[in-house]
Amino acid sequence: MITASKVHFCNQTWQLDSQIQLVNHHEEHCDVVVKDTPFHPVSHIWPDHPADRGTLSTSTESYPVTDCLVGAVELETGKLFVAQSIPVKRDTDGWVFVVVHRISKQAVLSEGETVSLSVDKEYQDSLSRGHSAGHIASLALNKVLAEAYWRKDADRKDGLGHYDFNSYAQEQSFVTPDACFDNYRLGKTLKKRGLNTAQVLEELKEIESRVNQQLNLWLSEGSDVEMQLEGPYLTSSRYWHCNLDGVDVVMPCGGTHVTTTSSLKRLNVELRAIDANYIEMHTHVSR
């Protein structure tokens, strides 16, 4: 019987051997499911963190992993559903969620065969820096806005106890090597919750400067970054931990991350007003 994928991308593991559970050949590619994997797949629900790159190798051949995706297997039929075709939520009875390694359609593989999986560490590390930088920048933005831009108490607070602008307003987030992009909506709902959106837009450059000052301060203090894992499977909950202002900040997150803020060297945020309802935050890691 096919089992849920055990994932190792939060364990600083970039290479391992694993047994093939399922091979699906298609006209344009071949999808491979193994028992254990160091690869991080792109989420089909919130695709903010890109798929890892790397190779899947047999004793005689090595195949580039051209994509890495989330899949779900219906145990009764053994049928694999990939990404947007997945018809169920995680932990649905009779289903297991797996990591799908997409390789060349010419691949010759057999179920039960042991293969070697190797992640491009340099690329994964660059995404880890971008993702951790995005989290820290969002907390800095929350802190700056909480100091002067909310006119009433907000129900939702972040891990530092500040009004969680990021959670309220974020409509899109995307990680790239050594960078993170966030798109925020300043709509009527946010105004009703108490944010002075007109003032935010008017003073955006000042806010940007204060966010960058806060980031420089946090990085100068330094902190370990840890991932708390509730289980070994793809669907197991994972939490990002980082100490900021003497507080252990915790965020649910399924991505890969740095192990220390010293890996980020220097962060710089740019805030851009798109129109009266949207602002963007561009976070960059300087190496």
C-alpha cells in the first residue's frame, strides 16, 4: 500500500536514498512518488514557495527534477491526483498526500526500486533566505504600523503582540532567491478595523525607512531560527520560530528556512503604492 510521503526539507537534509512507491508516465513527463524525500514541493493551495530543484538518480541514470508538486493518492484505487486536480482536503480518510517528483517522460523506473534524490542546496538555501526574510519583514512592518497607524484595537495580533496588518491585508506572497514579494490590499474592511489607510499611503516612505531601521536592529541582535515539526509527513503541521525583541515568535509555515538570522547578512525593504487600495512590499537579502 502507498504511504504518505515523509519529508526531510526542514531537517537540513539535501540527499537521501528512497524506495519508489508509484510511477506514472504521461505524454509530456513522468511523475514519481517515493517513501522519503528531501525535496520541497510547491503548494497547490498557497503557492508562495517554489519547488526545489535537483536530481533523481538510479544506478545508471540521473534525471533532472523539472518540477516538484503535491499529490494525493486514493488508496482504494491507487490513483494519483496532482496539484489542482486534488479533490480532497488533507487528512481525508482513504487518502494519503505525497510529494510528486516530475522528471523526463523517457525515464525507465520500477516501483520498489531504490533511487537517490539530491536537492540543489544552493538554490534551496536562496529560497530559505528569501522566505525567512519575508517573515521578519512582515513582523517589522506590523510593528511600525502598530506604533502610529491604527486608531482602534484590532482583534488579530502577531507573535509580538502587534496588530497583524500582514495577516489582515496580505493577498499574495511569493518567494524568490534572496527575496520575497508581498501584495497588500488597503480596502474598506481594513479601514473599518481601524487602520488609517490614507495616512499609510501618505507616509509610505517614512514607514519604509522605519521598517528598515527595525530590520537592521533585529539582525544586529541575531537569533536562531528553528522549525518545529508536528510529524514527519507532508501534511504534518510545521511552525517557524525566531526570537525577536526577546520574544519567541511562532508562525505556521510549510516552507524551508535559514537556521540563523546571521545567514541574512542585511535586509532591505521597499514599499510601493500601486493605487489607493494596494501596496507592495519587496524584501531583499544582501549577501
